[in-house]
Amino acid sequence: MKPARSHRAIGQVAHAYGACLRVEVLESPEGFYIGTREDGLPFSRESVEYYPSRVAAERALMRGTWTQRLLPAQKNVLPPAAA
């Protein structure tokens, strides 16, 4: 399944971990990305893409042309039955 393009203002990865945080452009050694932060610190990377510049990342955020990262599906694994 291909991740959907996103126009969301709230980070979906952050939301999956119980936080309601707005997406914004953040920077890492890999480049600029769309993510969330809490208390001034990065919390989640929301975009699949890294961008070469802040301007490119801001443009993608504004236009909604970035791709939302998806979390792996949580598996309901039951412990083995006692023998």
C-alpha cells in the first residue's frame, strides 16, 4: 500500500503515540523533513521525504505534496497456550 499524500496539520505518527502536535519543518543531519516537536525537541518524523532545503520542505508542507509516514501495523500476538 502506497502512503497517501498529506494535507494534515496534526502529526499522525505523533498522534499514534498519544500526542496532538502540529506538523512543521524540522532539520536533521539527513536534511529537512516534516515532523513534530514537543517542548522544543523533535518528537516524530511525519514525512517519508527528506528535502535539500528548508524552502523546499516548507513548500511541500504548504502545498500538501509530502507523503505521510505510516506505522507498521500492530499485530495482535497472543502468548502460546500453557501446556
